[in-house]
Amino acid sequence: MRHDGAVSIPFAVSERSTVGIEWELALVDVDSGDLRQVAQTILDAVAPDDGEHPHIRQELLLNTVEVVSGVRHTVKEAGADLDRAIEEIRTITDPLRVELMCAGTHPFGRWSHQKVTDKARYATLIDRTQWWGRQMLIYGVHVHVGIEDREKVLPISAAMLSYYGHLQALSASSPFWGGKDTGYASNRALMFQQLPTAGLPFHFQQWDQFEAYVDDMLTTGVIDHLDEIRWDLRPSTKFGTLEVRICDGIPSMSELLSISALTHCLVEHFSSELDAGRTLPDIPPWFAQENKWRSARYGMDAILILDEHAEEELVTTDLEKLLVRLEPVAERLGCSEELDGVRAIMKTGASYQRQRAIAEANDGELDAVVKSLVEEMRAGHPLLNVV
């Protein structure tokens, strides 16, 4: 993809507001709750002869598998794909006494004990990033939303930054790191941005600005491939989507579908606003950066900066208003029930709040936290109300 001039980046044809979900899952030992390095065993079983399973994928570490949906019209359909993939994985993991778990971080797992998948691109990443790369014992959720016109992608991405803190707070699930309470709702958010080209996207509104940036990154050797740009929001050119990578790992299917529905509705809403000739919100980059920190630190208690006028509001208060505004969009996208589930998260508490409550109830024993996360994954919904 290197050129002696400007890079031309095509954007795949995609049906508007189709949706796909990628869910990174930790593999944990039934007895100890610690991480198990059995991803390759799973991949060999579900996709023998070096094939690739359509819905079960390899990840950086051998304690992780990723389940991915197909291209769907509703988040419910995408969730059904993920459910089927998980059922298939469990036919392999149950006899191994391995459970599936999801959170932004494992509560007490040690990064230094984890093995990296034997693949060239992962070896290159670790070689370049060294200590920070080895510490990427984190899990996330990526939601792809189809955008039918390349010129819409970057304006919608910029508009999504106004709601970065909302998505981060709802999904925050990584208060613990290496057995310690970090004081953050999402330690993952601040860990991941230490990688080069990760973190908040640059403030581009036009596609040729993005092409010029990629050209500079390739020319100077910062990246060798486009997918090495690891922004929290990025154009996925091969799929024709905006890829929203903000969220921590989400512990249960009900929460996953609710937060994915919110993401889906926001992208479609902004697409419709562009069609109507209206200007999208465009929060200054320094406010977006502050909101990322506030939501990572305070989660559902974060007071977020809402606009360029520096108006502020508690995230849950603004979420209530947002959900009302998005109701017609959710009805159009067939996800009204899932979107309403965001209110359930606000009522029962986000994962970081539940994890802390369980740790406190068990004298700080974090194996109890892992057990609760495993149970939530099995149940498909939160099992504790802490608000």
C-alpha cells in the first residue's frame, strides 16, 4: 500500500446502517478463576486444517477468543450469531473445565504470565511496543455500522465523540488491574491508548485529510498496514463501516445488545441529520479528551462536557434525554427493546460498580468477582442490583 505520492483509500460498498459486533472473551479456569491459554485448542477444533471459522477468531493472547457476528440489519440478529458461536465454543471448553468471561480487564490476571499468539503481526506489535504491548491484557467490544457514502464517515465519527463518554461509562468494566483496585471505572481505556496510533482519532472531516494522514504514516514507517491505526473510532475501509471501538468488554448479552443498539442508533441518527442538511455536533478535541478521562475515572458518576459551549451534565441525566431522542431511530432499526435496556444498566449499575460491590462483600477476594462475571455470561444478564 506504499505509494510515491498520495495514498488513495477506497471505501467498500456497504448497506446503510447494517450492523456487526465483535466481542472479545477471556478463557478462565473453572477452579481458580485465572486465565487459561487454550485459545489455539479451541480454534483448531472449530476450524481444522488451518481454515477460519466465520464467527470465532484468533486474538493477540492465547487466553482470548473473539466471537464476531455476520453483517446484520438488527443488533438482535447479530446477537443470535454470537450466541451460536458461544454455544459452539462451550462444546470444547466445558470438558476442559474452562469458562467464558468478559470484562475490560481480568480482575487479578497477571500480564507477565500470558502467552502471545504465534502470528507474525502479533510478534511485530510486541517487538515494537515492548513493555506497553505486553501489558495489553484487556478486552473490548467493537461495533461496526454500515455507511453508504464515504463522505459521511468522518463527520459521523467526529459527531460520535460527543457521546464517547456515554458509551464508555455504560460499558466501564475494568476497575481492577493485577489484583488491585485502580480507582478507575475503566482502566482499560487508559491502558489501550498507550499503544502508538491508538486512542482518540484525529479531527478529520474530509476523506482526503484521512488519506494524507495515512500517506504520512506509511511514508514514515509508523504503520505498514491500514489496520494498524487503532483509534477508538475508525473507518473500516474493507467493510464500508464506521468501527466504534470505545467500549470495555461487556459481561452479558443483554448489556452487549443494549450498548450496541445505542451505538447503532447514534450512527443512523447522524447519517439522517446529514441527509437533512443539518450540521452535526463537533465537540472540540480537548473536550473529547477530557470526557474520555472523566468517564474512565468516574463511570456513571461522570459529569461530561456536552458541546463547544462547555455545557456540562451528569452522564445519566443526559443519557435519559438521549434515549428519548433516539426512540424513533430505534423503532426504524428494530431495536427499541434493546435500546430501552440502557435504562436497565443505569438502574442496576454498570459492571465496574457490580464488581466493586462483590469484592467488598467478599472481603476483597477477587476470585468472587471472576465467579460473578462467569455467571453473568452464562445467564446473559446482570445478576446484581447495586444502584
